[in-house]
Amino acid sequence: QVQLVESGGGLVQPGGSLRLSCAASGSIVSINAMGWYRQAPGKQRELVADITGGGRTNYADSVKGRFTISRDNAENTVYLQMNSLKPEDTAVYYCNAAVITWPLNESDYWGQGTQVTVSS
């Protein structure tokens, strides 16, 4: 079994910053891509950013230049630094990871979600 546990969400004013963390634990051999998705009320879940095991990153156009994704492979943890937050960034943020477990099967896992609210 693999668990993803997120932390770092909360309420912040427009222009503020938050840092999300997601730690994976369990019977992990290795982790390929890790990413962050978000879902606002009444909208579909969308990709925010992802990062390969080698560190190549990809961002949604709406967050480029404001958000930074990074990972610590030794700790099986992915981070999302969010700066210059806007009200439209308000959503539940979900961590995702493509995890290799024994006997070398890859499966997608999701965290429970953390609420980010940007409001004055």
C-alpha cells in the first residue's frame, strides 16, 4: 500500500504565498512523475504542474512564473511553492504520483486533497 499525505493549504490574501508538501510512504520501489492538480467548485480537475524523476517540469499556463514545483527523491516528497496567489487559484489541490511497487508495477496514487483559499 502507498499513501500520499498533503499539507500546507490554508487561507491567504491575494498576492500572498503558500507552500504545499506531499509525502509518499509505503511499499515504494521508486517514483516516476509526481504532480499537483486542482479542482475548483463546479469545475473539472486540472493539472497545475508536474515533475519527472529526473527533474523536468511542466506547468499550466495559468501558473507559469508564479508557481514552482520541486521534489526530494530521497524523501519521496513533492512541493509546490505558490507565489502571487490570485482568487482564481482557490481550489482543492491534490497530489499525484506514479509509483513503482513490487513486483515492479506502476500505479497512480492520489492524496486526499488540501484546500487553498485566496481571499481578502
